[in-house]
Amino acid sequence: PRPPPQHLPPQVKKKSIKLTGCAEFVDFLPVETPPRREEWESPMERKARRHREKLEKHKDELKAIAADYDPHKDPNAVGDPFKTLFVARISYDTTEKKLKREFEVFGSIKRVRMVYDQKGKPRGYAFIEYEHERDLKNAYKQGDGKKIDGRRVMVDVERGRTVEGWMPRRLGGGRGPGRQGKPSKKKAKRLAAEALEKKEKEKDPEKDRDREKEKARDRDRDRDRDRDADRDGDRERKRDVEKDRDHEKVKTKEKEKDKERDKEEKKEKAKEKEKDKEKDDEKKKDKEKDKEKDKEKVKEKDRDRKRPRERSRSRDKAKKARD
């Protein structure tokens, strides 16, 4: 058993301190203005401030670079800008030969220039100069979304030297997500239906209210139907359960009857076995009796055999005496 709990002395109730208001001590408070509170910066605020400063510094640097940006003075920008195609989102494993092979389908190519960074790694975009302007148009129309080395490329014309005031993406410009393809038939139908609904809502707000009321009524009806269906389902389940119970009862009764039949059959078999044993015992007794009878017959025969011999011997002796 566990040791008894430690006995502790009863707690003595301490005298409660009477609390009063502070109005009596207002006269003792200083009237002078308090000193200025020292500003304290939390680690999260410091992190946010540093990030904000870094962004502002980067924006200022971009403004300075954008002010000096002039694509016409770029020594790497060579060739006719109206025959040059811009290809972006290229896989880093794609080479200039592979790119030329893929875009030679649209026409003869004069020059392919992949853009690399200072470490010699590809930046993921290139410029392709065609010999004819019609080939450029074909490539612009059909080459967008082409799959090269597992990536779908984006195709556009060169805008740096053809569009005034255009800025590249690294300086805050660019063209955004690229060309948006035509929506599918299902999507177009859905968009048209949504537009019609918006127009109807703007025209007839009262009709919308009536429709909402009708929808609410339909919802209530659906709920009532669901409740009725649930009730019917519960009733059917109860009936099924009762049927199962009755079926189980019938099964148990049949099993009990089968058990009683088996018991009776076993009893009959046991009785038959006992009768067979009794018959066997009677047969054995009869056999023993027959054996005893046979033995007695054999003994009688032996006796009968011995008697004539003695008589013949006595006759022989009598004959000899006579002689």
C-alpha cells in the first residue's frame, strides 16, 4: 500500500489589505512635463526598415541606369531590328545550334545571339536575326509557345530599338506575362454568360431580388425534400433492421431445431450401437456353445472308438483260451 499523505497544518487566513482610491495622493504627483521617451526599435521593425532602405537604394540605382539607357548605342545590338526576333524563357541547357535548328523552319537565319551573364552562364533569352521580314512574321505568329528542351518559349519582336521609350524588364519595363491565347469555347461561353448576368443585374435590381427570393424558396423546398427523404430513409432503415432481426430469430430457431435433431440422431445411433453390441455378444455366446458342443461330440467319438477295440481284444483272448 501507499504511504499515508503528509499531514499539513491548517492554513491561517491572512488579514486582507483595505484598498482605497488614489484621489488623496494626486497633490503629491509632479506637475512638470515628463522627459521625452527614448525611441526603441524592435528586431522586426529593424528588419523592415533595412529592407525598405535596400529597395529605395535599388530604385535609385535603376533610375540612374534607366536615364543612361540607350539601346542604339549598345555594341552587342547588331543587325536590322525589324528582322530580329526576341525569344525568352529558354532552357539553360539549350544551345545556339539547337535554337537555330528549331527556328530555321520559318525561314533562313542570318545570326543567332544568346545572352550570357558575366560568369558565362546563359540568361534564358536570345535574339534571332532573319534574312527576310516575312520569315520574322511567320516565326512571330507560329513560334510562340514552341517546346524546346522541355520548356515553352515566348516569342516577340525586338522592341528596344523599334519602340521609343521602351524599357527592359530589368529596369522596370517589359511586356508582362506575354501573349494571351484565345480562350477555349467553353471559357468564351462562360465569360459571355457572366457578362450578360452582370448587365442584367445592373439593369433590373428588382428582378435580381425576386430571383434571389425564388432561389431561397427553392432552397427551402430542397431542404424539406431532403428532410422527408431522410425520414423515409430512416423508416426504411428501421424496417430493414426489424426484418434482419426477424430473419436472425428464424435462423436461431432453425439452428436450435437442427441441434435437437442432431441430438436425437446421436441418441438413436447410440441405441443402435448398443443393440449391435448385444447382438454381437449373443453371437459370441452362440459360437462358444457351438464350440462346446463340437468338443463334446469329439469326446463321444473318441469314446466310441475306444470301446470296440477293447471288445475285440477280449474276443481275441477268449478265442486263444478256447484253442
